[in-house]
Amino acid sequence: MQAIPSTCRHLLSLTDLAAAEVRALIARATELKAMRRRGEDYRPLRHRVLAMIFEKSSTRTRVSFEAGMAQLGGHAMFLSARDTQLGRGEPVEDAARVLSRMVDAVMIRTFEQETVERFAAHSSVPVINGLTNRLHPCQVLADIQTYVEHRGDIGGRRVAWIGDGNNMCQTYMEAARLLDFELRIGCPAGFEPEAGLLAECADRCEIMHDPVAAAAGADLIVTDVWASMHQEDELATRMAQFAPFQVNEAVMAGAAPDALFMHCLPAHRGEEVTAAVIDGPQSVVWDEAENRLHVQKALLEFLLVLGR
Ligand code: CP
Ligand code: NVA
């Protein structure tokens, strides 16, 4: 099937951006946040439409993209795979060609990374990865913005990822390479990130099977659920395997004294993180969640206004 020779930019992975572009997006996100706080009317996306395809559940991703488009003067359209022809087997390539003739950008939350890549290859408008089993670039952009706002540049810092070598962990690996920080991954044996990605990021990322050792001296501690949305049937067995990898006060105690704690949410208190940590003074999870709105507005502006 012939792909559309695409001239537009996509965000399928953080590696679609140069380091300087990530830094510019984050600075712009902080500026857009201040503009919103001041009540400034800024609507560069008037009459622009974002289609949002969800094959998995979402609170933050849906609300932040929908609110962000409205604030920028445009419109967002929620499309559940279940209620569209995609859910009845229409080829992704056909959906991409049709939707991209009608809307100005498409955000997709799905299972396989290959699905967003096939969609983008046949789309004449920018495609944004709103989470796949492999990557979650929008969330890591918000995390970096949050770190920068609280502590300054993340370059040269030590980040500890505690838990599953999942989509968030793998996007942190891409970020470590792009923005030049050290990533220590404390995961149970058998739950490491993809070997190929690990080999590519070997100069920035190290696997440790001990959460306390991984967190030692870290400037930022990050965790996520023990079973992602496509793994919910594994939850019972994972609970036992991941129990020693809970982020609790003992893990935080070995980190740098001013270390921050992040979690992309939704969180399970008493599983991957204790209430004392996520609701404690080092946690910045609410800023992190809010920044999804600002950084995605900066991304939409970058793809739809500046990219033309
Ligand atoms: N963090 C995140 O992507 O949240 P949702 O699943 O609610 O969109
Ligand atoms: N790793 C989680 C992130 C949810 C935002 C998942 O994929 O379900």
C-alpha cells in the first residue's frame, strides 16, 4: 500500500524531536501556562480540529487535549475505536487517509506502536502518540517540564525509574539520551525494557534489580503501575513480583535530599507507591498532571502553527 509522502511532523516517539526542540517546547509550555494564569486570550488554532482516537481508557490525555484545543480556539473530537469503523476492522491506512482529509491533526492511544506508525505513514496531517504499549511521549514531555520548573535543567541529573520496564520507562530512556541525564532502572528480573532500546541507550541507562540501589542519590524518582492497561490479566502474579519495588519512605530516604517524586497517574496507593510518598512533600504529581495541558498546547502550536 502506497504511503503518503508526508511533509508534516509527527510525534510518535520523543526521537521525532531534536533536543533543542524539546527544550523550546518546554519553555513554551511554561509560557503558555503563565498566559493562561493571566487570563490571556490566545487562539491560534481557530477552526482547527484534532481527532482523538482512543482504543484504551484515559482521563488526563483526553481532558488535556480536549481542553487544550478549546483554549487555543480549536475543537477536539473524541473517537472511541469501539464506536467507529476502526473497531470493526477498517484498515488503519484507510482511516488515516480519510480522517486526515477532514481534520488538522490526529492523536491516537492504542496498543501496538506499529499502529501509530502505519497511521502516520498514511496521514497528511500531524499524528501524536497518546500512549502505546511501547511509548508515552506526551507524558514524559510533561514530566520534564515539571522537573525543569521545580529544579532547572535535567541534563546531568540522575533519574531513578522504579518498577516495570514499560512504556513510560522506555520513553524515559529516549529522554535520557536526548537530554543527557543518567537513568537508573530498578526493575524486577524479567521486567526489563526492550533489549534493543537498552543497547541504544547503554551510555545513559543502567539496569539494577534493587530499588534502593537504583534510587541512591537520585534527583528524581519515578514510578508507574505494576500492570499497564494491556496487562491487566497479569496483575495478580505481578503484585507478588513487584512488591519489593514499591516506592516508599525507605527508597526515598536514599535519594538526594531535594529529590522529587513523579508518577504519570492513575496511581495505586499501597502498591507501587505508598500514600506517604505520593501525598508527601517531595511529590509533584499534580503539577506533573497539569503540565500535560500546557506541554500539549505547546506541541499543538509547534505542529500546527510553527510547522507550516
Ligand atoms: N497519565 C495518563 O496518560 O493518564 P490517562 O491514562 O488518564 O490519560
Ligand atoms: N504504563 C501505564 C501508563 C498509564 C498512563 C499504561 O500503559 O497503562
